[in-house]
Amino acid sequence: MTSGNNGQLKVTLVKSLHGQLANIAASVRGLGLRKRHQTVVVADTPENRGMIRTAVHLLKVEKA
């Protein structure tokens, strides 16, 4: 993925938050995801990339 602040990323929660550490669940919730298979479009910022990196094993990320 290329870095930059002008793009957007489509993030989908593909696995459950059940049993995850609190900081991982908080990162997913911070991205605006609440349910499995829910998709949100977020800005491609360093802050959002950090939250995605924390929970990358639960998410599917694509360019929007």
C-alpha cells in the first residue's frame, strides 16, 4: 500500500472480535467497524493505518 493522505481505504471486518485483546478491539471500533462483514471507507492517514496494522489479522483492506 502506498502512503499518502489523499487516498481512501475500504476496510472490512472478516473475523470476530471475540477473545481479542482490548487494544485490538478498540482499534477496530475506532475504525468504525461494529459487526463482522461490515465495510467502512476511511481516510488513508497514518493514524488509521496504525489502527489497521494493530488488527490486520481480522481485517481485509482494499483501496477505495
